[in-house]
Amino acid sequence: MATTSRRTTSRAARRPEAVAAAHVPQRPLDLLAAVRDMMLIRLFEQETERQYKRARIGGYCHLAIGQEAATVGAVAALRPEDKLLTSYRSHGFALARGTSPEAVMAELFGRKDGCAAGRGGSMHLLDPARGYLGGWGIVAGQLPIATGVALAAVKRGEKVAVLCELGDGAVNMGAWHEALNLAAIWRLPVVFTVFNNGYGMGTSVEQSSAEPEVYKRAAAFRMPGERVDGQDVEDVYAAADALLSRAREQRQPAVLEVMTYRLRGHSVADAGTAYRTREEVAEWADQRDPIALATAKLLDAGVAQDELDRVAREAQAAVDAAVAFAEASPMPSADTLAEFVYGDPRSGEQFARMAPGAPAGEAAIVAQLQEAS
Ligand SMILES: Cc1ncc(C[n+]2csc(CCOP(=O)(O)OP(=O)(O)O)c2C)c(N)n1
């Protein structure tokens, strides 16, 4: 009888070979500021895990502990006018882009003062004022939207770049091909930034991808493709800066593969040990923790340990304040349910048509509209 074997592939905790030109960023990265952001994100997500276990947070919840350098390095390369779209593993992106920890935590709690007014939760963070056009829950769902956002920017004559983050699991979806093909044909300013953390849920990249070196897939669309060490915030920043600059100035789309690792399970419901060994996780935590790597560089450069301790204390205070804010924020009231569903402010009418006895309701609304016009 044929048997199936679940092949697991170990992901060694070592610096991957970068496949990128040596980029010299236009503006140097402020490494201390990057460490501050990474610490905030780490502490925020550790608190998120605690609050989830206390049932303050419901629904799906995906932590990106271990991926902070990838997130902070990529976001640091964005200009204020640029746009950002990501997958559901989105807490760090909102925080790195400047959304307040209060607004993010309140969103996780489903509260009125959350950054998506309590409608989105962990997977659907949103901050249009900062160009963060969402965490998206459908794998690869954000890709065609990012292509569309880039097309809209070109049509409006805006010189902006779009950073579209996705997981390695998204590169085998049809939307990947559609979005990259159109971006290439129309020369749209979008950088598809693949956070390759080795696994899509419990399936390794090697098990699921005929070409596991994701950056090479850019060749199918005649785009530049680069791979960078995602645990080194300076490297991620330099590569993202180069590709985003070319997108902004020359409308050159690209693929950036950021090699990283998530130290937690796929979501809070996954212990993350069925498809990888405890040793593998421990090796990444001990040898390739992005915050430890960056703080070691700062200490080497003469930054005092006291200064780093102060940064960590301030980050923890910001997280504590975020929890207090979220607890105090009210739940959205039921009569605002129809708000934010459609861009059209008349969404209330559309909801009314769906109410019990809608046909009559609809007739009345149509009559009112006719009267008003
Ligand atoms: C279209 C679709 N299919 C399946 C799922 C369920 N699902 C959620 S996350 C995920 C794995 C995605 O992995 P990857 O893209 O590598 O991102 P990561 O979770 O590692 O950040 C799957 C299959 C989904 N959300 N959307």
C-alpha cells in the first residue's frame, strides 16, 4: 500500500546569501530608531499574545515575532506619500508606519477607537492617512489591489511607490501572476516584497514551490528580483530603498525576497512545532534574532547599554499605555454597523434595503430618492 510521508525541511539559522547589488541608500538608516521600532513591535506582540490568552482579543491573530527587521527595514524605506499593503501578519507594519500602539491595540480588542474603528481586528489593520491600505486576510488578495493602487497613482501623475508585502505561501496563487504581469506590462511602481519565513502554515517553501528561490520568479515578468537577509535591518532597508526608489522614479516594478523566520506558530492557534523541530526554532532565536543582531551592532558602535535599556523601558511603557487605552475604549455601537461598509456615505440606504421586509423598504427608499431628485 502506498504511504504518504510528510517530508519536513529544516531551515538552517544562518545568514542567507544575498542576491542583490550592493546598495548605498540615499539616506542612511537610523539604527537606534530602527531598534526602538523593533523593540516596540516585539513587546507589543508579546503583550498581544498575553491578551489573546486572556480572551481580550478574538478571531484570528498572527504574530510576526522574529520578523521585526524585515518589517522595520522595509517600512523605513517608504516615503510619507508612498503606499503600503500587506498580508494579515500586520501588527508590526502599522506600528512601523507610525500608527499609534493605542489605535492598534484597540483594534485588536475590537474597540471603537481602533485604527479600523473596531471592524477589522488583527488581520485588517488600516491607516489610510499614513498610506497603510491594509492588512488583508485572503492569501495574495492584496496583490492585485496593490497593482491597482500603483496604476491609480500613475494615472493621477503621483510620484509614489507601492510596497506590497506577501508571504512565501502567496507566490503560488493565481493573483501573484496576474498582479505581477500587469505591473510589468504597464510599468507600475510596485515592489512585491516577499517575506519568506520558510513556511506557509505547516508547509515548507521547498514542499510547495517548484522554484523555492522566490526572487528568481521575477524573471518570468522581466522584473529585477533580489534576495536579502531579513534578519539584518540595515540590509533590508538598503535593498528596499533601492527598489522603491527605482519604482518611484522610473516606474520599475520589482520583487524583493526577504529571508526571515517566525519564531511563533502560524497563528496563536498553532504551537509551531508539528512541522519543524524545537531545535530549529531555538537556533533562530539564539543566533539570528534580529533585535539582538542590531543591538550588538549599536553596542559595537559605542551606544551605551543604559541607552538601550531606556529605549526598551519606553517601549514597554507605550505597550502598557496601549492596553489601558484599549480597555477603556468602548465597543462600537450596533447602530453604527452600516458605517464604513461602502465608500458611499449613503450606505445606510443600502443596508435598509437588506432589512426584513426589504422589498417594501426598497420601494419606499426609491420613491424618496425620486422625490428628492
Ligand atoms: C485564499 C486563501 N487560502 C487559504 C487561506 C488560509 N491561510 C491563511 S494563512 C495561510 C498560509 C500563508 O502562508 P504565507 O503566505 O507563507 O504567509 P505567512 O503566514 O508565513 O506569513 C493560509 C493557507 C487564506 N487565508 N486565503
